[in-house]
Amino acid sequence: MLSPKLKLKYEVHWWNTDITGSSESAIESVHLKPIYFPEKMVGQLGSWRYKTAIAVEVILDFDNTDKGIGSGSDQVAPFVGLAFARDKTVLIPLIQHFVNISGPDVNATAFRLIGLQTLENNMWVKLDAKIPIDWENDEAIPATLEAQLGKSYSPKLGAYADAFLGVGVDRPYDWGVGLGVRLNY
């Protein structure tokens, strides 16, 4: 958190794939997400507290499409969501729109549902279901499901493992696994 109302998330995605018929590795993209929370938990819906989030994600692609990695497009993707919290569970439905700022055309709207559950021993589990509508291709709904299991080793350091599953004809991948480090400042 940069302030009580502003959070900055950043991600670096590195891929290893055999989509071209041989093993290829490269950085796919860098993601920067400043997220603004206009209010603290502002309301109550039954036993759930809720707050809003407004953000814009900037995606810088490293143009490794010749290796089968990435989209080749730098993108901007504003989003708005609600966070519902109860006990150790957080549900975040959000809508996000992606457009290219350079490279091949991108024009898609994604409907997402993120679930976070705090576990014992400073662990967490996260599920992220994404159902995008690709406005460039009326037939494409390349949905994905991501699952994450992580552990915080201190308030500033954590590590996690991801599992990815692509759904639909134009899915961005069949499946994948990942490892990550979480740094809090």
C-alpha cells in the first residue's frame, strides 16, 4: 500500500512454452496496477462488509510472439470492482476492459470473480475466474481459471504457486504452473 487508499501491484510474467514445437523461454509482460479505494469498508450487506476499487492496469508486452509468448500488444485495462469481506473470506467481482496502445488490436471486456481465503499458518488460497468477451472476434470467449496457494513468511515476504487452466476454443493456454514471490513495502 502506498497510502491507506492507494495500492500498487506489479507483476513480471516469464513463460516457458513448447507451443512452437520446441521449448521457448522469455519474459512475456510486465503489469503495473495502481488501485484506488475511495473508502474503507463502507457498507454492510447482510454479514458481508464491502468497498469499491477503481484501477487501471498497464500491460507492457515484450513482443516474443515469434516464440509463442505474449500477445505482441502493449495494453491499458481500466477496471472497477467491489470487495466483499466476511471473516477470512474476500470475494471480488469486477469488470475490466482491455485495449491496445501499440501492437495488434485488442478490444476485450473481462468479467472476473476473485476469491481469497486466509488459512492457518499465514497461508492463503486464491481463485480467479476470468470470462472475457473479445469484441474483435465475436466467437471467442477465451476463459481462464487461476488457482494460487501461498504462504507469508513475514509481513513483507511471501511465496506462492499458481495453476492455470484455459477454457474455450481461443484460450490463451491449455494449462500452466507458476511460482511467485510476494514483496510488500
